[in-house]
Amino acid sequence: MSIQTKVDQIIKNLGSISIQDFIEISNFDSEGFYNVENDDKISIKGHFITSPEITPLFGYTVCNQFLEKFPNPKKVHLLELGPGNGTLTQDVINFLRSHHISISQITLIEKSIYFQKKLAAKFSNKVNIYESLSQIDQKNDEILFIYSNEFFDAIGSKQFIYKKGAFYEIAITKDQNLYKLIYQHSLLSDFLKEYYCSYDFKDGDILEHSNLMINILEEIKINLNGSFFFSATDYGYKKISKKNSLRLISNHEKVNFFEQFENVDYSFGVNFELINNFFINFKPIISTQKDLINNYLPRQFQNTNNEETLKAIELIKGKEFDDMGGSFYNISFYKK
């Protein structure tokens, strides 16, 4: 059954579907973008490309960031959130092993059945592939190295519009065979006003609030018992923008809402302020991806004259993509 048919059935039965449910079905249903098996997703030939797919230098940079805080790790437990093709983890493995660092465990948290199969084939029996963070088993003598790239932006979010002192949920319905957005009274309105009380919302402002994101952050926090280092890079914002941040990509091109339903990747700008506040006791540091590369790219690559390497560095800094390196942020924090 196609995604559009499933969405239509929900609208027929319930009258509407929330933005969050629509995105979750479109991305992670058995017929959703991240599970259909007849498509190459994250690559030049696929629908979009990420920094690790451009060059291993991104993974080396994240490793260098980790090693600055833990210069002589004895045992490292690698934990990637949303590994996709597994390229970033392979680059991390290669870099750490080249520095004679012992990797005690490799754990990959992957929701997509399609990518779970790819990861199992890529890494054989050498890794733990789980759907949930609750399945992680960290040993007392391990440093947990948690990292991700463009993981959080794939998590569904509810959207609300502020009008006359209240938040109304934005939902999707169908009228005379045409899809449209509607505003519905929400039982969450008072909760949202309290949760975001430090912000001054005006009529027409958009709030994106994801209970799914909060649940994942809670699961991460539960696992931060021993020594760890956390690094996440994603497209997003440091302060709530009060605007719609939903993006639709298909075959490397932007797509309009309702323009097509199949083979579309839906993502949101990530609220780095939320992540920062969640882990405030660990004193997180937020920087642009451009600054991440400038500060932590291994020195031998910073001083290179190799044209291909220099081009790859400029690409992951974002200069070739409307200076996207300034729109991607990295957040890191740790405990020894």
C-alpha cells in the first residue's frame, strides 16, 4: 500500500493527520522513504548526500574532537545514532585503529530495516545493530563515544501556530480531493506555553515541538553513566526560529508539500537549544560545522597541497552549497 493511500485512509477515518504522524509514516513506514529497498538513498546517485559520504575527513575530524578530551583512551565503545550506510562509523574505526586505539564494542542505533540490512552486510558480526538505546550494554572500563550526523533532523515533529494567546496544532486534511493544512485546538496549548515561557510568541509564529525528540534525548541521558563523549552534527538553529523548518528532498531537489508522496525525504531543522538545555550540566559546546572542521581537522590535512583533499575540505565546510557550513551545527559535551 502506497504512503499516499495510507495517509488518505487516516484522514478518512480521523478527519486529519498531524504533521508528525505524516512525517513518521512517510519516512519510516514499511513503504516509507527509509525502508523501500528499490532505491539508493544517501549518495551522489541517491536523494541526498551527507558529509561522511563526501570524504572520510569528516569522520577524522569528529575523532580528533573526541581525542582532544580523551587523548589516551584504553577502551572505546563506539555508538552511532542513525548510521545509514555505515560510512561514518567505518571512517571512525579506520582513524582510531590507525592511532592504535582499542575499540571494545561497536553499537549502531538504526530504525530503518533497509539500513539495518545494509549495516549487517557491511560489518558482518562485528557490530551490535539495535533499534533502541535501551539495548546498549556499556562496560565499566569503556569510554562511550556517541556520535551522529544528520540523525536528529529525521525525527518527526508536531507543528503549532500561535493565535490569540493559544497554540493550535497544524494538521493535514483533504477537501474535494485536495490536501490542505488546518489549525486545530490542542490540549497541549497550556503545556507548550509553560514549556516555552521564555519566548515571546506573536500571532502567526510557528512552534515545532517533538515528543519523539524529547524521548530520544531522555534515552541518551539514561545511558550517560560512565565516561563518555557526545558529538552530534545536524542542520538546525541555535534559537527557536518561530518558522516552519520542514524540508522535502527527492533526487537532490527540493520538493513542495503534497507535490509527491513517494521517495521523499522529510526533515526538520534541529533545535540545538533544546539539546543544550537537556544536557546543560555537562556544559555543551555548540559550533558551526565550518568551525568544527577548522578546529579539529587533523593537521596533516590542513597543511596539504592535494587538490582533491582541499576540494573535499571546502565541500564539508559548506562553501559549495550556499555556505551551508554555517547552517549546520555541532554540539559536543563529555564526562570523564
